Amino acid sequence: MPPSVKAKAAGGCVAVRLPIRPFRIFLDCSKRATKLTDRLQKEFAANRKPRKADSADFTSNCLVTLRLMVLNLAAVAISNRHVWLQVLANRTWYWKNRFWIGENVTQASVRVCRDFLISHGYAIFNGGVASRAFRYRRPSTLHITHKFASQVRQLGITPKDIWRSPDQDLIQLRGPKNTDGTKQRVPFAENDQTDLMSKRLAGINRLLNSADIRLNVTASEWRHICTHIERKTDPEFDVDQADDLMLDLTQRSLYRVFNNGSFDQGGRFYGGWWQALPKKWRSYITINRRKIVELDYSAMHPTALSHELGIPVAPNFYEFGVGTKALVKATFNALINARGTSINAVQGFDEAEIGMSWEEFLRRVKLHYAPYKAFFGTGYGLKLQRLDSDIAEAVMLHFVERGKVVLPVHDSFLCEQRHEAELAFVMEEQFRLRTGGSISFKRKRLSPRQIAEIRARA
């Protein structure tokens, strides 16, 4: 592999597409992984010639930054070696995000540590692409070398040796979408509400980090899954907000994300590696070496809206003879999430396949769901996300108090099969308490036949 990969800006060559992992700030590790970080910190200190302008604080910042960079690269080495690590060179980004990344990681310390890793053969560099058009923009990235991967392997570092801190940066507030589609994080003053959410989530994370959560697949199946995730990634996806760009078993702690600068909108839980896993593979997860079952609320948001309007919920809510269930669901959700009802075609819509234009398809969806018209174009869907995230928190807290692990995937949950009845009861009870109505569930387990078919296709 060459010492660097060049990518030219838009207007010249098309940018090289690379699967990218965001640089995670709040990582911690075991004594085994600490041996690796200590080794490279000592090599860094022994070989770097400080400048006269360097302060003691800057040297300290470099050591902290190098430790984090090494842990991020180690996570790549043990999860998916095809992934590149984001290392932003834009000084403005660090200034804008200082409130949450802390004082130690700076543009200067990242540059110095990056150059050390490159010059000593631990990483190669891709300079990225600077462009006004977001779709062509690419951050600077690092990729591990054989030398680095060998040290990780020799020390026997596994996913259990690296983890996201269970009690740091748990509540995130993001602003409205920018013109390029990105959402920047927004500073906020902590209060009793955010303190309570953080305290509860830290308790959930401690249980998750102590549990034995595995994905029982073969090496070839693992590669198949990682490739699938990389291919489905939206080319205009904002890597700063990446939660599912790679399958990273070191990510076992959750955090909550609120939207549009309001704690009334969003609040869903992100950060768990199982959330990046394609649906059909979730049944291969084990919790404490026991098989799991997934329980999913059936049409949760439409059911909540129906209770609010006082109307019955139609069976097979997203099916009415036009388009596919997936397209109808995506369109209905887009209508209640968007500001305005003239929405763009949802992902996967094919005019030739559906047999009508997007405008006609959208008209029919609006007509069929006319009783919910008052919620179209209002952005109310983000308030419903706050509802389902509060329900998810209550469900998880119920099980944490009993020392039982439940894994959230937005409005569905994974648990050991022996806890299925208890999970169903708690999910229904928490929904009833917040909406005043009942709801049905979908239970997902793979049959031996389905397992054989999946393995045959992998």
C-alpha cells in the first residue's frame, strides 16, 4: 500500500470514496491496550524535537491526543481494517466544537501526532478533499499499516479492551440542518433535566459494558456484513454524525441525540455497535452467551398519532395497494418529519418500478392518510422520537434495576429469549402510560431454515 493516497477536489477528479470512522474522543481501555498506547507515547517522546514555542501544555496535549488516536486506530485494526480514521485538519472545526471535545485535542496536536504515526510507519495518510459542495468533500484520514496491526495482534487486544467512556458526553444537542445537509452540535447549559438523563444513561452504560454481548458469525460472514454497511452508506452522509458507518464491537456505550436545538425533539439512543448491524443478522447476537429475541413496536408513531386523534389504527398500516410497504413507510414518516409537504423522493423510489411519478405517488399517500393531514409538514415526527426515546429509557431502566441487559434499536429491543414475556409487558405498559392506548408487537427470531439461507448467501 502506498505511503499516501491522493484525492483531488471537485472540478478535477471525482473524490476517492473511503469507508470512514469518525475520530472518537471519549475512549478508555484495559491494561492490555494501555501497553500499546504507552509504547507509542514513549517512542513519540523519544523522537520528537520540541520547538522553542512549545509549552508544557502542548506537549501534554500531544500525549493525550496520541493515546486517543492509537485507540481509534486499534479499534479499526480489530473491527474492520478497510476503514479509514477521520483526522480533521480544519482549525475552525476544533474551535466550533471545543465545548464538547475538551481542551486537550487541538488541530495542532492532531497534526503533530498524525505526522509521527506516518513517519514511523504506523499509518498512511489521505489528504482528503476541500470543496464547497458537500457531496465532494472528504475529511483527511489515516489508515493503519501492517506494522501497527501487528502490534495490536501481538498484544492480543480484543474489542473488550477498548470502550467508549460510559459517563462522558452522554447528551448531545444538534442544530437544524445546514444548507449542505449537515447538523452541527449546539452548546447547552446543563440543568436538572440533562443531569438526570446523564445519570440514568451512565447506569445503563455500566451494565452494557459489563455484559458479554457477542455477534456469532464466521470470518467470511463478518466481511460480508462490513461490506454491506460500507456500500449502503449515503455518499453525502456527514461523518461527524456517523453512528453506523462501521461495525465496531468496541462501541458498547450509548448516548442521546436531540435535534433542532430543542430537548423536545429527538432524544434517541445511539452508539451501540448492534445498531449498525443489518436487521437480518441481529438474531446472531448473544447476550451473556444466550440467544436473543427482538421485539419491535408495530407502527409505533402512527399508533401514537391515532390515539392522539381518537381514531382506530388500521391493520397493516403501511400497506394500501400502492408501492411497497418500505416506500410507503418512508414517505409517511418523511411527511410528519419534514417542514413543508413538498418533499423529495424517498430513498429507493423508482418511477419505472412503481409505475407512476413521485408526484403521483406522494399525492396518493397523502390522500390515503388524510386523517393525519394535520401532522404533515409540521416536523412533529421529531416530537414522536422524543416519545419513543423516553419509552426506550424507561424500558431499559426497568431491566437495569434487575441486572438484565436490553439493547435498544430506536423503537425495538433485543433481550435474552428467557426475558421475552417481561420485555413485552414492560414495552406495552410504558407505551400505555404515555399515550393512553395499546399497541401490538412484532417478534423476530430466525428459523433454522432462515439461518441456512443467510449463511448460503454470505
